[in-house]
Amino acid sequence: METAADNEMMTRVGPGTPCGNLLRQYWQPVALVEELAGKRPVKAVRLMSEDFVLFRDEQGRYGMLDRHCPHRAADLAYGRLEDGGLRCLFHGWLFDVDGKCLETPAEPPSVRLCERVRQPAYPVIERSGILFAFVGKGEPPALPDFDCFVAPGDYTFAFKGLFECNWLQALEVGIDPSHASYLHRFFEDENPSASYGKQFRGTSADSDVAITTVLREHDCPAIEVEPVPYGLRLTALRELDAERTHVRVTNLVFPQAFVIPMSAEMTIAQWHVPIDDTHCYWYAIFTSFGGPVDRQQMRSQRLELYELPDYRPRRNRLNDYGYDVDEQLAKTYTGMGHDINVHDQWAVESQGQIQDRTREHLGTADKAIVRYRRMLKEAIRAQQRGESATMMLSKQQANALKGPPSIDGVSSRSDAGSYWKDADERRRAACAWSSEPR
């Protein structure tokens, strides 16, 4: 149970808020690269209750500026891409990706007003199909050499989706190993050959055991939480029988991401990014250790579930998340379809726009959530003291962070503690890109 003051401190992200100040010191996903495809690569972005405009100029450079023109506050998201920058429709003022004012056409040449004007601009980098921006102060931290960032482009796929709730409760569902046995329970096991691109629908590594069977029949995992340089490592152990243990290793990457296994050959790195206090996007990078990702299949699967351009789930609170009582009785625990993102969406949105943590009663299965909140509060207070927090990395520190290992497999009971390390090493040894120098 949290105090009202701590709940407020952890959830509010607007300018000048304690948590908002902390999150601004990290790279934040702001768009998929594909969102800037087409004739006009310009996009309005709302991030932590602030408004920006993201664009790609004629030279292919990405930039992000404050959304309103410094002249008379017209909306630059409607601007024209031309002459080396983004031009305001109101009076033709022109800004490049660094915020430099290149032209103020209505002013006499002798005035040189453009030399005294600069639009706030923010660094933008592209990684594995996602555009990240840094809107904090000083130099941004380096990104780690995680698999999702170093894998060749053909081995990754990026997507996103909208949640209509606070970012923190959206993140916390991903560091809750026990909920999958209920929220994501399926009463029917699917043919593994049809499981590509779907979570919890294949088999665990080193076995022919369906993950749906494991979750359905073994609902009380032993959960271990270990601090690591990037955040937390979570291990969930489910004893299948006298000889075998199901091992699932997931990771909390501070401040707001997790890395989890999707299948025996693929992992998901997922960020929960505040739009404002009551809405967030999840951004995910799917990374394959087997063959190249079938992006067309992955994308078509998800476009059946999400509406563009806002990536809003087709199943949502307005249509009761597609709830069907017959399905709930016979096929799925929720009755809300087979996409686990919809299940998660219902769970976190049903808590309210901002969960009231003064009313909750946490148990031993929530130990990762307790540890993470402690980390978050400590980081916020360190930021207030002017100190660095977890994952504010130098380039040297970032180069030393690999992986992180994320495994779902079946081990012998005697090897359960070390199984995930061996499984990760075997997977990397069989993966050509992973064995390359990094």
C-alpha cells in the first residue's frame, strides 16, 4: 500500500513534476519510423503532457521541435517541409531540425530577426524501427547494447498500442509473473505451427510443453527478484512434475521498460511511455534469434487489432473489450479474445485512469512491483538532489550491458537455477548476428 503523496509523486509526469523530471532524463520512444512514411513525414507528438512536432527533413534527418511557432504560436504540425526545414504556414518562418531559424520572410533583410530566434529542439535517434527523443537537460544517456538495439534490421519488428490509463499501472502488469496464469489463461491449446507472432501460444524451449498448459495447470510460481545493473531480473519457477521445472526469466529495465520472452526464438522489449497522466503508449521491439522476422505477418496480425493512425485497440472500454460470455465459459478466462494485450489493457484500465494505490493489498507474488516502486521513488529523490539514477549511462557503461537474457523453457529440477544461463548461451551460439562482435 502506498501513501497518497507517494502515489502522486510516482504517477504525475507533467512539466516540473518529480517523476516527470526524472523520465525526461531518459530517451523516450515518440513514434514508429513507419509513422513518418508517405508524402509528408511530419507528426504531432504529445509526450508527458507537452506538445511537439516530429519531422524528417529533405536530407533524411529527424528533428523534434516545440509544437507552437515562437512568432505567434501557430501550430507547426501543419507546417510545410521545404528549403531545409519546417516552415510555419502563418508567416513562413522556417526552422531546421536543430531549431535554428533559417528565414523570417516578412522581415526586411536588415532586421536579421531570425538570428535572434531559436525554437526549442530535441535530439532524435532511430533504433530498430522506433524514433527516440530526449527532452531533458544536459547530455542524454547512452543506450545499452541490448539485443533489440544491436540486432540487424531484418531480425526486428516494431509496433505500438494505446492504453487509456496512467503509465505506471500499464508498466506494472509486465513485471507481475503470476497474473499470466489467470488473465492469460486459455482453455484450449493451439497448434504450435500457428503460433508465430503470438504470445503464450507456442511451446516452451527444450520441450514440447504448450505454454498455455503450463500457465493453466501451474498457477502458483515461485518468484525470485534479483537486482541487476539495468534494473531487476525476475525468475518464475513452476514445478511441472518430479523431474521438470518451467523457468521463465523476464527483466525490468529502468525506468519504464521490460524485456520478456515471446517464444523460444523471439523476445519483446517494451516501453510504457506517458502521453499525459491518464494515457500512454506501449512501444515494442520484437527481436528474433532464429530467422529474419516475418514483418508482413507480424504487422497484419496487429492491424487486425489496432486502428490507425492512433494505434487504438479495436477492443476497448467503449465496446466492453469484446467481452463474450460463451467464450469466457469455454475458451478464454477473460472472454475478451486471444490477444493478451487486450487482457492487459482491460486489467490496467479497469483500475481507473490513475490507480489509487492507497487501497491495494499486495502479497508475496507482488515482490517485483514492490522492489520497482522502491527503485522509482529512490531515483526520483536522487534526481531532486541532482544525482544520477539507474541507467543514466556513459557510453562505456552502455557498451557493457548486453542481452538481457529472457527465457521461457523447461529444465530438469536439479538444473532449474542455472537453466536460463545455459539456454541463453545456446540460443546465442546458434544465432549468427548474436555471435558478432558488439
